[in-house]
Amino acid sequence: MSCGNPHELDCGEALAHLYEFIDGEIGAEDKQRIAAHLDECGPCLDEFDVERLVKALVHRSCGEHAPNALRAKVVAQMASMRIRFTPKQD
Ligand SMILES: [Zn+2]
Ligand SMILES: [Zn+2]
């Protein structure tokens, strides 16, 4: 999975850590690397499936959170990332 552009952090790796990124379970250094990647790589966010992310997070938390609340949290996070990291549309 790649947009074809060279990145310091691989697209697949960035997406693999997006779970932790959104869940807040990530070190400051990794968080910055992923934020930097998303900033220069809009396709990563577009490729990301929110429903799949919610399912993965629910699975990870072993039903600790209500799926609806978690889903709202993920959607809000995705929305805020899209505002900060607007994909180039031309
Ligand atoms: Zn990417
Ligand atoms: Zn890219």
C-alpha cells in the first residue's frame, strides 16, 4: 500500500500504527512520525477504513468501550486529522 512517493516512514507502517495513534497509546516520537507522514501523504487517510479501524479498536480493548462511543471518538479523530492534513485534491 503506497501512494508512490518516497517517505521516511513507509505507508504500510504508518497505517499499521494508526490504531495506536488514534487510541493515544503511542510514544511522542512515533506520534510525530505518523503525523508527519499523514501531513505529506493524503492517500493514507483516504485509504483508511473507519469501520475497520473501529472494529480493530473494539477488539483490542476487549469490549471495554461501547462501540458507539468508540466509533464517535474515531470519527472525531479522523475529522480532526482531515482538517489538519487536508489531502491535495488537484
Ligand atoms: Zn502514506
Ligand atoms: Zn505517501
